[in-house]
Amino acid sequence: MLRHFETINDFTQKKLLSNGYSLSQIQQELSLPGSKFFTHFANDINELLEKVLQHQYKKSTGINGNHIIESELPLSEYPKGIGTKAVLSLDEISKEQQAQIFYEKNRNFSLAHLVVEDLPVTNLCNMILKPIPEGYVFISAFSGKSAMPIPDYKMTNKQFDTCKLFWNQHVFLKKK
């Protein structure tokens, strides 16, 4: 989840350090490419949950049974956005940009990537929650539109094919 924050607060950093993570591991995760929540919006999971759940949201179920909470936070409260998005449909980029796409491994699967000057700003947020008998386990959250999981050979054939089709039509953005 660290990959989706620009920074984390001191409490979260201390908690991670006390759980055996090194400062370099934390910094490495924070520096990974991907959508990022702006620091002025949230810099830990609790703050993120608090801010998102106080607004209207849509709840759906993903292909693996996880619950997806999607919310568009109001421009009146967040005129500069809540974060950046790092995944776009191929339809959303120009033909010139499509010619600059390259493929590289992302979580062990070769996916389309594009280097851009700046990542687009968004007010959309998605959270992934796994239902358990006692409630939910927080899986992930990111700014931007909902996306399919990255294909994984542990998935069923149907899940894998659905995810692969999605990622064949989308591109990961990386900031220069």
C-alpha cells in the first residue's frame, strides 16, 4: 500500500520500523511508480478510510470476490485533487503517445508502460476490501479509476483472461 502514498506520517513509519521494516525498504516502496494520494489528502490508511467513507461511494464486487469501494471526492473540498492516476485506457492517450509505449514487468507480468511529464490529477478513489466473517480486511486503495488485478497465474483461467484483456487495453504511466 505504501506505493500509493506520496509520504507517510511519523506514526505509520514508526509502526513499520517496529514491525521489522527498514527505512530503506519503506523509502523503496514509497518511490515505486503508481498512482499516489497527495500528502494533503492522506498519508496513512486510517486517514484515507476516514476521508473516503464520510462521502458517498459505490460498492461493487470484483472478480475475485473482494469488495470495491469507489468514491469521487468533491472538488469543493479538494480543488487540487486527492492524488494522481497512473493507469489510463489506450483510448485516453494520443497516437503519438501510443507509439512510445514499452513493455516491462510489473509484479511479474509484462505490461504496457508510458513515460509522461506529469501524472494526471484525479478526485476518484478506489479501495479494495476482502470480506471476512468478522467484517473486512483492507487490501489496497489507489487514486484513479477502478482497475482489474494484474494477471496472476494462480487465478482461474476465466479470471486470468478477464484481467489480461483489461491490461491489454490499458497502460501504466510513469513520471519522468
